[in-house]
Amino acid sequence: MKKFLSILLCTALILGLAACGSKQPETEAPTEAPKTTEAPQTTEAPTVKPTDTPAETTAAPTQPPVTEPAPTEPPVTEPAPTEPAPTEPPVTEPAPTEPPVTEPAPTDPVSGLDPNAKPEEVFQAMIENVANIVRAIRHQEAEPVQLSLSASGEGKLTLSFDLNGQIEELVLAADGRAEGIVDTEKGIHIAAEYSENLSSLIVMFMGGEAETNTEKIEYYVDFENSRSYQMTESEGQWYYSDVEIYDDTPVETGEADINLIYQEYTFGIEGDYYVFEGPLNIAGLSGQTGEAASETMSSLPLDALTVNFKLMIDGQMRLCAIIFEAAETSLNLGEALTEGVAGALNTLKGEILVSYEPVEYVLPEEVKENAIDISEYDPYDDNGHAWSNNKFVTDNEVLVDNDVLTMTAVSVEDSWLGLNLNLRVENKADYKIALDFKAVSVNGYSCDIFEYETVEKNETSEFTVQLDEDDLNLIGVKSIDEVRILFSVSNNDKYETIGQESAVFYPTGLTAEEIVYPERKSNPRENVIVDNDDVLIIFIQGEKDPYFGYELLSYVENRSDKNLALRFENVTINDIEYTTYWSNDIMSGFKGYFTDYFSIDTIEVSEVTKITASLEISDDDDFWADPIATLGIIYEP
């Protein structure tokens, strides 16, 4: 329901906030009055004829007294002494002194617009009409409504990162459009399409080319069977979910406060519409969006934004258009995101147009017949995971239990990102503890992991460790049979390391003896860089990468009793110096694959023929210690 209302009832998010705003006394709004178009209408007042003045008294003043023969006639027959018209002051005629507001300009018979309309009354009536649409959708007592709508918008944001004095920029952009119809007695149908490069954020951050993704989405909300249906073009599968259409909760509007929408505004008539226009009151709106949303909005530098917001309302007080556009703005995102991050809002604009006309809503039979229950199937998972059909038996299995903490594997779940390990940690200590996950392996091979959690003293916390599908596919996982976790525990109050813990569990119920580990990937042209009692390093293959330029796949086994850090120094590519921050950590007893990227376009290299470097092998737990070994390597693909 949230998705289709996002377009139809966007006013419930923006204008509806004002509809439920605070009550205010019924006084004229002095700040708005000068901005209305009412004043010019006073020129029409002299054309309005009074109806309460006798005809006889209005005719006398128009005749010149000198032309009257009355003075020669006998006074006894002449009623002149009783005729006050020539001597009475003009105040007896009320028309010239009546205030123009008592005789308003007539309403336009075609558009229904009243030139003397007050902005507060127009705004309140529009809110009532929006509320009526909500009531009609909920099948409360309300007039049925049919309408069609169209929407479009685009945005562009440039993020700047200060990386040790070097500024890196990412440009994020998105645009979209939608068309739809609403029949409050039958249902809603919306078709939309969009393009964005947001999903390429990590690629761009690493220096690769931004990739623009496009998608088409279609929605139905069918009131007859209380279900919503959705499909994306890329997947081509319809899904349905049950929704609550009938709702007897009263839709109250209260007295609308237009100042919750605008900092200031102008009100007038453009063509066949009443028009409100002015800068959006972002601070006022953020205070009306609920505690969680308000807290999020307050962390963003929204006060720097200037958004021109335009509402168009027809003569029947129906909302017909919302048009907005933000001015280009610099944003300090350090507080909201992380220190050293700044942004520039380059573009943000959009419009929603509503037309109140007869429409025909029909839910196609093939949609009803082919739709899958979304609660039983993950629409983001295209069954590309070999482990998607695994039956996981992990159920609140205790992994670690000591004087400081108890760690429990609550469950293991397949997800559209890869795999979720749901854990629970009970802190038994009288101080706050921190857990730094050093490594997680699946079926004997390490996966990239960035997980750091804290648990308050004498409290319990649940969290999810996510493993990326790319790592699992690289390993060649078919079934998630073994998971090994290695993490350190520290006193967060004193920043003191307490110790290191490891645990192994078996999500599919197999024993250690029954597990078949995947074979290591190999390549006839692979290069063994080092093979001794402590470590094995093999460069399996290097190849061009469409985003980064060049990628190098390596295999590493840590055979020592230390956690190792591997770093490249003094790198050259085709005998050209190249600066890299290549670094990989491999825990004691672990093995795994690493993919490292080189932006060869920065040194104007199109084909890699040779890489030379010094490979430093260090103790990962002692940053200041000298390298354990430094090896000179030459790799020729």
C-alpha cells in the first residue's frame, strides 16, 4: 500500500501533515493578504447598482433646477417645499460609500474560480478533497473518485571525500517517471520506469566508471480481493501481497495550517487554477513526520536547501499539480555521514499532475493467475544462489560461553545479498564490550567481513553478519555446510583487548567428517609467488575489468600461528610507477581468495604485461612491528 500511495497521496506526506496541524484562531492572515489577487477586484464595485434606494429620489438630482418652471406657479399647488432632493446631501445614497468587499466580483462561470477567494479557505477545502480520496479508498462514507495521474522527477548529487588531503568525487544521479489511474471503487494501476547509478556507488568510489541501471515497475492494487500486485521488467514475475483496504479509522483533517508547508507564499490565479507558490518550510515539515523520521531529517543539513514548491488547485478545490525544484546547494554531510564528506546538490526537481476524469480499471486475469505470494518467495532473489534451497537447521546454537559473554547462532538465512548469520551476544561483564570480527569462513574459505559490534554491560544484543554472494560464488559454494567465526573481544570502556575467540557450526546438519570442501581454483598460467611453512601465495590470473581497469585474483593460505597482513609496496606496471593501497588480511589457519584492482587508466596503460612489487608480510595484530618478510615479486600475465 505504501508504494501506490507514494504517488497518489504524496500530499498525505506533505500537505496532509498540515491537515493534522495545530488549531489556530479564526483571524484574518495579515501576512498573506498583500500577496493575493483580491485588491484589483475593487474596480468593479462602481458597476454594481444598489437596490434599496427609491427611484424618485435618484431622478431629481439629475435635472438642472434652472430649467424648472416651478417658481411661476402658485405655491399652493406646488409640492416643492416637501421635496428634499435638491437640498439633501448625497449621503442619502449608500452606493458610493459601501465597502467593495460587500459586493464581490462574480465567480468565473467556466473555471469556478472566485477572484475574492481567501487562501486559507482554498487550502482547507483542498485538504478536505484529498482526505475524501483517502476515505473513498478506505471505503468509508465518501463520494467515489476517478482520476489519472502522471509524475516525473530527477536528481543529481555530487559527493566529495577528503582522503588524507586528496579530494575524490562521486556523482550520483537518478530520474524516473510514472503514469497511473485511480478508481476508488475498484483499484489502482501504476506503471513506472527509472534510471539510476546509485547501485554503482562502490564501483565509482574505487575509481571505476559509473554504470546506469534502468528498470520498469508495474503495480496494481485490487480492492475486490484486497491484494496488491507488482512486477519488475528485469525479473518478469508478478508477486502479490494481501493489503488492508477497508479501514474505518476516521480520516480527520482539522484546521489546515499552510505555514507548515511554506516559509512564505504567494497566492493568486493562473488560468483555471488557484496557485500557491513559495519556498518549502522544511523545518516545519520535519517536525510533523514522526519521531524517527524527524531525528533522521534533523541529522541532515536540510536548512541549507531552498525548494520552490507550487500547488495548483482547480475551481472545485481539487489538487491538480505539485511542482517543486531545489536550488543548487552545497551540503556539509560530515555530521550526517562521516567527517570529511561534503556534497553539492546539483539537481532536484519533479512534478505530479492529477486529472479528474473517467478511467477504466481492470486487473488482467493473467496477473491474478501467475502471481506468486511474496511472503513465500523473495523477489530480489532470482534463484541464482546455489545455496538458496538449503535447509538450515541452526536454531539458537551456543557458540561461545565464558565469563565475559555468551554468543549464540540464532539462525542462518539466504538473502538477496548472499547469506545472513543471525547472532545473539549476552554481555556478562560489568563494562561495555566490543566485538571485532576478524574472519568468517564458509566451507574452509574466507569471506570478506567488516563487522564491529558493541554490547552494553549486562545486556543482550542481536545482530546480523552478512556474507556477500560474490565471495560465496568465488569460493564455489553449493551448500553452506560449515561456518567458522574468529573475533576479538575488548573492554570498550578502557580500550583493552581481552582475548580472541573462535567458533565453528554446521548450518545444514552435516558433521565435519561429512563435509566436502570445494577444490581450489587454478589456472595453467598461475604464478606461485611464495610457498613455505608460513604462507602460500599464488597469483591465479589477471584480466581487464570494465570498471577498474585491471583485476588480479590471488589465493592465499596462512599456515603460521600469526594473523598476517599482506601489502604491496613499490609497485610498477609495465615499468611505470603505480601507487596502490593493496592490502589483505588472512587469519591464522585460514585460506581464501582475494581480488585486487588497479586503475591502469591513471597511468595510461591499456594492456598489462608486467607487474613488479615488494610484498610485505606483517603481523596483523602488531601494526608497529617490522615486517616478518619482504619479498620481491615479478608477475607477467
